[in-house]
Amino acid sequence: MEPCNSPADELWVALGSVDQIGRGLGRCFSVGGRRLALFRTRSGGLYALDASCPHRNGPLAEGIAGADAVICPLHGYKFSLIDGRGLDNPLRVRRYRAEIADGRIYVRLEADGEVRTPP
């Protein structure tokens, strides 16, 4: 992992080659004291969420990922890869911006949303 040059309000980190994540799969990374689940869709899109399901801390990177959602392997809760919102539940997972440039994965460490817990 290496920090990248970026504006002061953003911290982008290089995680290595995009080939580390097969298409249609997820992988967990430890980045800046956080655990992130990165998903590469079959169409080549790249998404990053907190690695733990807010329901019971299920390992989201081990879940089933589709075109725009991941299903937690513990209890089947579905979350949008696009914005982290629960698709069949009131929960939300933090989402991070992730990009591929020159065959390498980059993730921005500032979260793009807050986690909501059920009432």
C-alpha cells in the first residue's frame, strides 16, 4: 500500500494490481486501520465498502456479489455496491471511492456516507 499524491482533503491509497481481484469476486484489504471489502464486477467495475456487515459483522468480501449488490454470507442481507444502502434491510455500509488506473487499484480513505443502525 502506498499513499498517492492528491488534494489535501482526499487520501488515495494504492492497493496493488487489479489482477488481485477476479471478476465477480470480492477481497478484503486492511487500509489505514480499516478493513475494506473491494469487489470487482464481471463487467469490470470496482467498488469498496466496509468489510463487515453492520448486522452481525459478517465478512462482506466473502459474500455473493452481483452487478450492483453484495449478499452477506452470514444472514443474507443485501447491500448496494453503488451507495452502501441496505436493499432488503434498513442498514447501510460505508462506501469508499475506488478506481482502477494503469492496472492498479486506488481507494479513497474518506467514506462516502455514514452508517445507519436500526432504531
